[in-house]
Amino acid sequence: MPPLHGGVIEWPYKRPFINIALTPQEIEEDMALIISHTKRRPRVQKERSPSGYNSG
């Protein structure tokens, strides 16, 4: 839970939840901010089955 500062919740993005109607530009800015702060996990390669199954 984010820390409270004078009763206001501090989220990683600046948007208050009081104003729900967002312009497309505001949505794009928020999405870009969220995506830039989200680290992608590297893909885990599946180990080859020793039985030869699926070894085309």
C-alpha cells in the first residue's frame, strides 16, 4: 500500500481517481508511464525432453 501524505494516497502515477473521464492523450501518457516502469521478465526456454518427444 502506498504511503499516506495528509490523507492523500501517493501512487506511482499522478492521476487522481476522482476524475474518471480521461482524454485519449492522458490514457496514452499513463500507459506509457506504466509500461516504462514495468520490467519484462526474460523468456524461459523450455528444456528439451530427454525422451525425444517433440524433437521434430
